[in-house]
Amino acid sequence: MSMPTAMPQAPIPQTTERENYLNTKYGVWSWLLTTDHKRIALLYLLSITFFFFIGGFFALLIRLELLTPAGDLVQADTYNKLFTMHGMVMIFFFLIPSIPAVLGNFLVPMMVGAKDLAFPRINLLSWYLYIIGGVMMLHCMLTGGVDTGWTFYAPFSTNFTNTKIVEAGLAIFVAGFSSILTGLNFVVTIHRMRAPGMTWSRLPLFIWAHYATSIIQLLGTPVVAVTIVLVAAERALHLGIFDPKLGGDPLLFQHLFWFYSHPAVYIMILPSMGVVTEIIACFARKRIFGYSFVAFSSIAIAVFGFLVWAHHMFVAGISVYSALVFSLLSYAVAVPSAVKVFNWTATLYKGSIHYDAPMLYAFGFLGLFTMGGLTGLFLSALGVNVHVHDTYFVIAHFHYIMVGGAVMGYLGGMHFWWPKISGRLYPEGWARLAALIVFIGFNLTFFPQFVLGYMGMPRRYYDYSHMPEFQVLNVLSTAGATVLGVGYLLPMAYFLWSMRYGKPASDNPWNAAGLEWKTASPPPTFNFEEEPEVTWEAYNYEELDAPHKEGVPVA
Amino acid sequence: MASRVDALYIFLLIVTGMMALLVFTLVIFFAARFRQRSGVSAEQIEGSTPLEIVWSTIPFLVFMVIFAWGAVVYFKARTPPTDATEVYVVAKQWMWKVEHAEGQREINELHVPVERDVKLIMTSQDVIHSFYIPAFRIKQDVLPGRYTVEWFRATKPGVYHLFCTQYCGTQHSGMIGNIVVMEPAQYEAWINGGSTGPLSATGEKIFAELGCVTCHRSDVQGRGPNLQGVFGKPVQLEDGRTVTADENYLRECILDPGAKRVKGFQPIMPTFQGLVTEEQVNALVAYIKSISAAKPGAKTNAGAAAPRNPGEDNIQAQAQPGSQVQ
């Protein structure tokens, strides 16, 4: 509340273009050898968008196949590869890097008031690792692909299928290191590079969410790497690890796999929660209700997230007692998620709510994430889990979290920070329309799948001609998927359009709090003209909206 | 089973429906009521610890109710009644092979009588499968290298879907079948028609053919343990542990005899891994169970008892083959 709070800002209406991170250098090498976190973020943006549309294309084929009960569009093996590749591409090459590697990369240094991440070269290395992994995955897909499902369950993956397990595994192994390095960079940056005055309790909640995410990336990803190595070892060298015929234990694989892959869900959703928190604060013009509870709930989710993996295994043959423990712990992890939803809701109370496109995505996130979370309560209830496990109920549930939640948040964040990233404004009307289309398309696609699941339709079935009763809901779902596809294409189109034709953005078009808005749009290479000093709390919207603005631009 | 699961499901629908309604109503109401108006600025609120405690504790308590209820349903689903009719299931890419204790075999079909507890003892020849009957709300993964168990009690005659729900390769979606629930009289006719004799009798034959009898003698203690009466009893192991001789233990002793050797016996038994099929292991297990079934007196009238609904503690599947041994 001290007087000179709004001082550091110096927005000047521009006629000639200022030097910024985009126009400072040109040429391919200035991008491929850059150590600027913002440029690396854009490299990631391009690459994950590419993989998103590949994964989306697979999804489209899956939905088309399921339009009719008979397996008539593709062959069984092709279908099995399609859902496998859809999962692998979307999870390892889109969702896990999505918000952290693009928005996180771009914003974490700026939000804490640093010039760059702690290890700029490691940051570039992480992108190259991602690309190497991605190229390996593409090569794997083009030369035959994999048909195990993204879960690689042994012993099917180790001794039965004759598809390219080792190659796909290596691709994920390499991409995993990219994820580890990003996490490492964030943890060190958040600990060591905060600007003077940027205390832990003044950090934007986006940073808290990324901190929690990074810890999971650091601690969890090595486990999946080890698991992949073990699969490769059993497959290539016939070491008995998972296959009982060789003296192994197939449940060991599931324990190892889910020990990473359950927390991985939080790698995808926590950053999205961080984005939504920023958006809600800005468009309600309010400090976040219960700041410290929202911050610590991120940490709680990261910690409890490591203790619930076996809830994927309630019918796998684990003991009744361990199932009880894991069910109980799953409810424990539901509490911090619920706390977040309640705090976001409470933040709206007595706000001054604007309906700009990012906020529409945040509303969409709230609705879809709540649905996803609540259906998680069904799955953690042991008795119900036995029935709906491995049915479309599960598919619907995790898409509500990982697409409804994570992708909604990602798109919301892209809209919110697009003026900062590109220096341009996107067309607001189109953006609101796209948000609406995505929300409707999403629900139309995935809500029917809850019903299908309770009716008993198993996942990973390409042919349900003996169960024609499932068709109506599948047709609805496929129709929804086409709507959803349009909703995803639209933002790509108008973002591209805006880069050339969009109106130039001011430094702070939303009048938002946070250090990233106190520098130019697009920001200069080292983010700030001079090192910022933070004397205000996070989300100081009261000061920003005060009628008498101290330190108003001089010009 | 189905009604127990459905009751919890409906409870969950109501509870989560109320939670969703609460959140959505508040969000929509706040969004409308506090939409931006000129001259009115947002009112800053720090937060409220009492509120945070309330909305952490109340959901947690509700969650605990769901947890406890779910646990009870699960516990019942996981604990087969001791007098259930036993059926062996062997899964392989991509079919379900079913063997009844009476000797009937079927593929991708399972005939069961109505209103009788049925326990499935399942294993896989290759990869992991999962035996799912949506109408009965039960599912259990079927693993290679061990037995897993599930049970149900069908309440209405009819034909129900059987699905494999653990992805198992190319024809995963073709690994489906029918559960045929029959009236008791019909079922008796079906189960006694054209079978090759009880499973345990097959097991006894294999037991002799493989030479098991030379060490595992039934009259005196041979070089291997006498197997009379061993099933279901605790066994002292060489390494000091005690295990219960259940189906999985018997299976392991056949395929990996050294792993849990009985106290006082030399490690001389060869492994039968690769020498016997899953079906033969099932038959051997069924045979060993049959010679543990009951006192000699009970055996003789067991055949007569089988058609009736056995209310006694003796397992019907064991009683039935008992009559064959003579």
C-alpha cells in the first residue's frame, strides 16, 4: 500500500517499434540457438501445436470408427495403433509440455522479475531433447507404430506385441528428460532469481502451481524412465522382470508405471489451475480469495498425488487392504482440489466481472474441471470402480480433467497472454465464439461417454457390433468431436491472423497485476529495462483500479 | 451385487449433483450479479480461515462416507462365499475357456444356475485380460502366472454380456461372450449332458500320468508331502514362514516347487512349468482340492447333495468329485 507502488511502469504510446525479443535478431539460427526463454517458449509453442493436431487427427479417426458399431473404417490393428498414438502424442508431446513449456517458459522469469530462467542453455537443451524425442516418435509412427495403449501394460508390451515398443519407449524416455530439465529450471529460478521484494507470499499463484508441477516432474519422471528401460530390457534381452513366464511380476509394471503416470495428471492440471487463478483475479478485478490456501493446495496436490497411484489398479489383483488405503488417499487428494474450486468461486463474490475471452475459458474450465473432479469421486469409490474401471466412464472422466481442465486452461492462458507474447490483440468476438464452441463441443463429445461407461462399454473396443445399444451415444460423441475440432482450429486461425493484422497491444491491455504486465508488449530480450523491485502484494487490483492513479504516465 | 453398486452410484449422483449444483449456481449467480458496472469497483476480500476450514472439512466428511460405503461394497465383491460353485476360467488371446467342476467345458460362454453363488477361479495363458460382466457390476483382471478370483450370484435367468476389459491385443474387442443364466432344472440338464467327467477326475489321471503319485503318496508319507487334506490348511515352510494352501499356493508348487518348499522335505521336485497347460494345472488343483474335501463319510452322499443348493460349509465343487474317486 505504499505510495510509489505503480512507479516502475513507463508505458509510452509507440509509433516506432521498440526493440523487443522478436525483432532483436532475425534468421533461423537466431531462433535455433537462442537462449531467450521467450523464444524457446515460442519454439515449444510451434512444436506442441504440431503434435496437438497430429493427436487430434488420431482422435478424429477413432471417433469416426466408432460412429458405426462394426469395425468398418480401419482394421483392428490400425485402430489399436490409433488410440495408442493418440494417447502417447497427446500426453507426452502435448499436455505435459503444454502450459509449463510454453506459458511457463515465457512467464515464470517475468513473473518473478528475472531476466531469464536460471539455466538458459539447459532450457534450450530441453527443447532439443523434446524435438529429438518427437522426431523419434514420428519415425516410430511412420514405420509401424505401437499398439499397446499408452499404458504399455506388461507382459503384452514386453513379450507379445510385435510393434515398435522399444522405439516408442525411447522417444518418451528422451522427451522425459526435457520435462525433467524444465522442472529443474523452474525450481531453481523460483528459489533463487526472484526480484528484490518478491517474497514467497507475493508470488503469483501461477508460480506456485508451476513450482508444485516442477517438483512432480523432477521426482516422478525418472521413475517412468526406469520403467521404460525395464520394459526394453525384458523385451530385448528377455530378462524376467514383468512376465511371469520369465519369473517376473506383471503388477510390478503397473505399480511403477502409475507411480509416475498418476502424478503426471497433476503435471497437466496444476499449471492450468495456475493460469485460471490469474485470469479469474484479473477479470474479477480482485485479490484471490484465500491466497495461501490456494498456494498450499497446489503443494498438497503434488504431495498427495504421489500417494494414490494404485487407484488405477483396484481390479488388477492387488489386495483388498491396499485397495482400501489407496481409495482413502484418493479422497484426501480430492480435498485440495475442492478447496481451489471454492476459492475461485468465492473470488467472484463482490468482484467486478468482465466477460472477456480469457474469462470465458476460465468459466469453461471451472465447469468442466468440477465435472471431472466430481466423477473422480465415483472412480475412487471402490465398489463403483469395479464396475466402471476400463469403461468409457474412465475415458470421459480423464478427458474432463485433461482436456476440459488442462486444455481449457491452456487456451485461456494463450488468450490472456497473447498480447504480451505477440504484441497484438486477437479479434475478441471470434475468441468468445471459439470459447463457446469448445465448451459445447467438449460436453457433447464426452458427456455421453459417462453414460456409455455405466452401461458397460469397455474402452479400446474398435468393434461393438454385438452391442448395438451403444450406437446412439457414440454418434452423439462423434458429432461433438467435430464441433470440438472446429473450436480448436479457430484460435489457431485468428492467432495467426492477428500476428499480421491484429491491433498492436498496449503493455497492459487488461490492466492486469503481475510483473509481466509492467514491461513492454512484446517484452525486450532481458524482460525489464531495469530490475524491478516489488513493494506490493500479488493481485493488487484495488490499486490498479483506484480512480486516482498515482504515477500515471508522464507522457 | 448389481443393486448394491447401483445404490452407491445413485447416492454418488445425488451428492455430486448437489455439489455441482452448488458450485455452478454460485458461479453463475456471482458472474451475473457482480458483472462489471461503471462506478462500482470490486470489493477486496482477503479470505477467511473459518470458511476454508468449513469447506475443507465438510467435503472431507462426505468423502469419508462415500469411501466407507464403497469399501463395504468392494469388500463384499472381493470375498466369495465359501460354499460357492467353482468354475475355472482360462483366458487367452482372444477367447475365454471355461471349465466346470463337473467336467463341462465351454468357450466364450458361461452357463450358470440362477440364485446360486458362483466363484470364478481365473488365470491367463498369455497377457492380462479382465473378466467383466456389466450387468452384474463385476470385473476382475485375469493375470498370467496366478489365480485371481471373482464371484457373483445371478438373480434373473437370461443372457448377459461378457467383455474383456483389459486391452490384450488385436482382437481385444472380439474377446466377448455370453453369460447364460438358467433355471436350476435346465442347468442340471445342461451340466450333466455329454461331459468328459469331472475336472478332479481328469486331474487324478494327470496326477498319475505325470508320476506325481510316486512321491505324493496317499497312504504313507512319501518323498513329497502327503496331499490328503492339505487344501485350505496352513503349511509350515522350510524358511520358517507359514502359508495357507490355497489355489495360488498349489499352483505355485506345481510350477515353481522350490519357491515355497514345505518344511522337512528335500528340494527334489522338478518344475512343471511348460510341461502342463493351464487347463491341466486347473485339473490338478481341482483334484488336490477334492482329496482334501471332507471326511470319507461325507464323500459318499456328496453326489446326491450336489443338485440341491448346498448350504453346508463344504464346497459343493469339492463334494461332487468326491463321489467319483471311489
